[in-house]
Amino acid sequence: MKSGLIKYLLVLITLLPISVSGRTKSQNFSFDFFGHTFNFSLDSSLVISYSDSLSESSIIDFYNTANKAQYTPLANALLSYKDKYNLNDWIYYQLIRKTAQQISPKADNYNRYTLYKWFLLTKSGYDAKLVLGKNHLFFYVKSDDNIADIPFYESESGQQYVCLNIHDYKNIHIDKEQLFPVEIKVAGANKSFSYKVTRLPDFKPEDYSEKSIEFNYKQKVYHFNVKVNPNISTIFANYPGVDFGTYFNIPLSRETYSSLIPLLKRNISKMSQKKGVDYLMRFTRYSFLYENDDENFGKEKHLLPEQTLLYEKSDCDDRAALFFFLVKEIYNLPMIAMLYPTHITMAVQFDKPIGNPILYKGKTYTVCEPTPQMKDLKIGQISANLKQQPYKVVYQYEP
């Protein structure tokens, strides 16, 4: 009993800042961040309690205390890591989330955790705002992106601010809450936040597992052992609904790319361009089970190309994104995404169109259906139930 108490006290002492000549010593933290280690020191002056009820004055007090603390080494460590590994804003925000979790665990004090996230994001130069609701602390950031499924508001100057933490409040109707923005001006915090992701982290090879994928093409079965990484789901768990051009262009991670793209290129190396695209269309169509998002996730969710490879089931917009990525990576052909009321499909520009061409902005495209249909559609064919339905082009790709 006594030995256990002594061990507990020793552990507790090691977690506390150590006083040396009347000055406190920083506490060191280290954690894995998707393949690399992030180290930072937290000065004791930045360890701030927050047990007050939510109010503008208590939040301002927290900020004033943090702003006078020795926060610069931590802010510099975050930004240096961001620059070193070329992190896009969304990936960088995941780093800030994990850092705030180390300082003030989310489950222990959600408001304090949120305040640290907001403080670190603003000290990284981003224009972020705190908004008070009824017993809720909402966290917004300025963004010029087209976001579909998270709350936003426009400032008096016409700037769009989107909510970064709405996923933490389940079954809440934010439009029914009386909201009060907390007015704090942070010097240098003026950057817009972008949801565009042009590079995924360099995950550790041991984080991957192999997934067996196969499909039949012209009476031959093709097998693939694709390396997939569940960290992809973690990173994009709360990623909002962005425009098609943004999520279509999120690339594969290095290991997944290396396990799939060279083999696809080899398999189609002796095919003509049109037959090669047909092969990629059928790979995307028949290598995965189909299930709509409501049944699969309980809500609308756009999967990245790598998530479509990771999950067992996917729907039409997921196949469209994967097909787009494969054609872009291997052939780099012009393409358009055609959105119908209940479906999305792709069309590719060849030297000569096949079947019934699609005319868009003076150019002709050939429909390439990457999602299973009642009929085994060839290149240039579109499902009979779509022929009379209106569509709009939601994304045009020009190499």
C-alpha cells in the first residue's frame, strides 16, 4: 500500500514543473504524429486553469494570461514542424489538436482543450474566432473554401468563418442557438484556413496492412495486394463536405500509391489509351462492393480515393473520385464530373469521342461510368434511367 503511494507521488512529481533558483522549468512532451515524432516544451506559465463557467470575460482572461506566457517556443515548434513536413492546413490542424490534447485532455476539460486549440491556431497566424452558445463553445476559422455540411457565418466585412468543432456537439441545432462572438483581436492572425490537401503524411510502413482486391477484365482475373492505412480514416474523420475539385485531388499516400499505381500501369502498358481507361473504369466499378452513404455511414460522406481503397463498400461519388485520380495519374486526360439528382458519373476527353458524346464548353467528352449499374455499361454508354435526367458539370479538369 505504502510502496504504491510512493510510486504514485514520484510519478506525480515528474509531471510537475521543477523550480530551479526560483524559476520554473518547462515540461517536455513527445508524441508520434503519423510517421514522425513531434517534440515540444511547455513553459509552466502556459499551464492555465480554466474552471469558470463559459463567458466572454473568462475567455478573455484565459487569453490575456496565455498571451503573457512563454508561448513562443511552442508556437515556433509547431510552425517549424509544419514547414519541415510541408503540412497542409487540415493536417496541421490535426497536429494542433494532438498538441492541445497533450496539454489539456479533451475528456477532462473540453472548454480548456478548445481554448488551447484556438490559441495555438491564432498564434500560428490563422484568423480564428470563438463563439459562445448556450453552454457551448464553438470554434470558427476564416476560410475561403466552398464547404457544404458544417455551420458558417459571414462577418460584417463579408469574410466566411466555418465551424471547426461542430462534430463535438452531437444532435445540436446550432441555428437555434443564440450565438455571441467573443471579440479578441490577435495580432498577426489574419490567414485563411484551406481544406485543400495536396500531400498526405509519410506514414510508417508498419502502419499499413495489405488488402486483397480483385476484379475480372475480359475473362482474366486481376489480383492486387494494396497497402492500406487506417490512419487515413482518423485524419479525415471530421473532414467536411468540400467541393468536388478539392476532394478529387487529394492524393494517395506513398505506400498505397506504390502498391497500386505501378501494377495498374504495367497491366495496361500494352493496351490502347481507350482500352486502358476502360480497364481503370472497370477496376473502379467492380473491385468494391456498393453501398450508399446512409446505409454505410448514416450520413452523406465523400470518401477520398485512398479511403475507397481502404473500405469494403463505397458509393458513386467515391468511385468517381477514385476513377478521376487513376485516369489523371496514369493518362492525365481532361475530364468532367457530371452530377445528376441522385448520381454522379465521369466523362473523359479522348481524341475522338465514343458513343453518345457529352458537349461541354465547346469540347466533347465520353461518359465512363465507374459505378455498378443494372447493365454492364461500355465506355460511351450511360444508364437508361439517366438519359432523360438533367445534370450539371460540377468539376472540369484540364491538365
